[in-house]
Amino acid sequence: MKLKDIIKNIKILRCTADPETEITGVCYDSRKVRPGELFVAVRGFSSDGHRFIPMAREKGAAAILCEELPEDESNCVQTDDCRLGLALCSRDFYGNPASEMTVIGITGTSGKTTTSYLIKHLLETKLGAKVGLIGTNGNCIGDELLHTERTTPESNDLQRLFRRMADAGCTHVVMEVSSHSLSLERVAGIRFDVAVYTNLSQDHLDFHRTMEEYAAAKRMLFSRCELGCFNLDDGWTDFMLRGADCRVFTYAETREDADLRARDVSLSASGVRFTAVRGEEAVPTFLGIPGSFSVYNALAVMAVGLALGLTLSDCADALADAKGVKGRLELVPTYGDYTVLIDYCHKPDALEKVLQSLRPVTKGRLIVLFGCGGDRDRLKRPIMGEIAAENADLVIVTSDNPRTEEPMAIIGEILAGVKDSATPTQVICSREEAIAWALDNARPGDVILLAGKGHEDYQEIGHEKRHLDEREIVAGILKRRAAAP
């Protein structure tokens, strides 16, 4: 493809490159540049791509996209925003593959992953569609699972993935759209057919600084979609709606003015039941994932289904036979008289919602084991501790992904939120030892929530990811117990 066709939609301040130059690819990592590619000098948080322009040239870059011209100005295209430039150039290089599919984006603090998997299931069972999925648990092309490092990939990787999906015959894509991806232009140039807003609670304030900035980042999605589906019960929805440049569809449990409502909600250990109501139509609905938040996830799925032309009954049928999602209130086999669940809830609001949803179905004690990630929002640590102490009968504070922080220092900040509570608290830094202690001290009817790791099968210590799968830990402990004389 010629350079002129790749840069046609970006703002060009100066061009010293030949527009007729043949370009073989777009790359933002100088270490991976191949001959003939356009190298985009993106400014990062720890490094500046402009420093690596000489390396990119040594590796054979045919042209450079940059914000500041280097000393050797040859074969350069100067623009005012290389992140935006990377997104638009990548989109055009790959032939705008998202436009060949129906794209559904989901944003919000909690519920994105479960909702995305449920929408994928809905589209596959009721439309017979081949569906691509992009999110926290991984990326999928139909049934093929791909590894991922980010909830939303960098724009160049995202467009390459879209191309793979379209070429593989995907007709629909369901993707989680993070606040980071919106702020950092990873999804720039994509027009979403349907977008969903789930809810907003404290998270990522290490990046966004304030809740208003965090909400404003999420809101950007609704200026890039045709139809927005909004949880009308959430306190930030009015803020989101003020920036919505799209058609609006609302869902709720408590708001009578919502387009889609949940009535007669019933919660149990096996899942949630409710009547989905739209106008004069009322359809009994069941989703086999426990927790009151499952009602909202189900409503979001139904809203998307309705937007794509399915009936309310179609949506209810698909939800009734949907399976759970790995790491989202995932039941771990124990073959005993207590219950172990794994959930990814690593944010204050998510932890509170999960614990409150488990309380009505817990016959014994509700036990929560959790920690907080290092090098992330420190403000939430005492809040998480306070929430755990208020909503559980026993709190076990342990390590999550400490990264470059001292694990016991993180635990100390969590304990600041527990100190005024009468709830029994156990501190065990090793996560494996903490899980073993929880199982050793379980009583009949207890529910043990292993919170924070979810689908992850590693623990990040320093800059190293070490294998740690809570399912394997529980199974190993139970196997050793069974083999003991």
C-alpha cells in the first residue's frame, strides 16, 4: 500500500517522505520493525518513541510518523498526535476491517467481561453468527482463544486482530472498551454499532486522577456509536447521557421509565430469575449466575439483542442455557459441605456487590480472601478492607499481584480499613498458604470467596509473572488431604 493511502486521514504538519512510497506494514515498536514499514514514534509513559527513530531506520523503516522531526528529516511525516495517527494509519492499512462486521462495545467498571461472553453466546445461538471477542479474559475468533495482555489492545494490534476476525468469517465483534483505550486513542477511528454502559465506581484513579475524568473517558464511547444502551439505575448515567451523540436505549430494575425493566426479581444460589418487561411484553428470564448484578448483566445482553433485531423471548432463551464465565463467580469443586467461589472482583464496588449478592445464599459464614495489586490505585486499599469487614464474617488479607511494591506494605494499607471493625481478620501474605488456611478452617455451610485473581493463572511479583492458579491450588490441597492417612 502506498504511504499516501495510509496517511490520508491524519493531520499532516509537514511531509518529507515520498507519498508514493510502498509501505509493507505499520509498527510502533522499534524492536519489531521490518523493512518497508511505517514506524510511528508514540510517546509512552516510560519511554518516547522518538528516541528510537534511528533504530527503526536501521531495521529498514521506509517512513517515520512523528510529532517532532528528527535531526535527519528525510522520509518523515509530522503530525500533532502520534497515538491518534497510529490508530488511523493502522485502520486504513488493514482496510478498515471493523466496518465489515457489526461491532458491539461495552464500557463501565464492572460487568464488562461477563456481559461480553453472554452477548457472544446470544449471537452464536440465535443468529448463528461467528463472533470475535476482545477483553480481559482473552480474545476469541469464534472458538479459537488467543492470549491478551490488555483489556483493549493497542490500536495497531487491535486493527490487525479485526483483520484476522473479518478474514476468518466473523460477522460480529464484542469487545470490552476500557477507559485507558478511550483516553489513549486505541479505539479511535472505529464506529460502534452498539455500545453498552454498565456502571461506574472507583477504579483507575492512578491514571485518571478523579472520578469525573474517569467518567469522561468512558463517555467518549457514546460519541462513536450508533446506539447506546445505558443502565438507568446507575448514579453516573445522567453524566454519560449528557455526552451521548447516539440513539439511546435504557434498562433498569428500579426505574419505571426505562425501556427495558426487570420485575419480580428472585435470587438464589443457582442464579437469578426475573420478568423482563418491555412495553406490554413480559418474558420470564433465568440466568444461572448468582448475584443481584447478574440481573443487570442479563438486561444489558437483552438490550443488545433487541438492538440487533432479536425478540425478548430469543434473548431469554439464550440466557437460560448460558454457561458461567471463568473467574466470574466460578464454582470450584470441593466435594465437601462448604462452597468455594473464584471471582475477579478487585475493585471496591465489585467486591461489595459480590459479597452482598452472596449473603442471602450463605447458610454458614461468608469468608472473603483478597489482596490489592501493587503499582495501582492506593486509595482503594483501605476502602476494600472496610468493605470486606462490613460484608463478610471472616476476612483473610493476603497478596494479590504486588508487582514492584512490598506485599506487606500493601496489606498494611488494606488493614487500615479493617482496624475499627469487630470482624475477625487473618493476615497471611502467601496467597497459597492463605487459601490452605481458609480450607482448613472451613465449616459446614460456609462460602469462601477467593477475590481478585479471577481468570488469572499467575501472580506478578516484581516484573515477573509466576504461575499461580487458584483452581489448581484448591484441587492440590484437597488431593493431599484425601491421600493423608
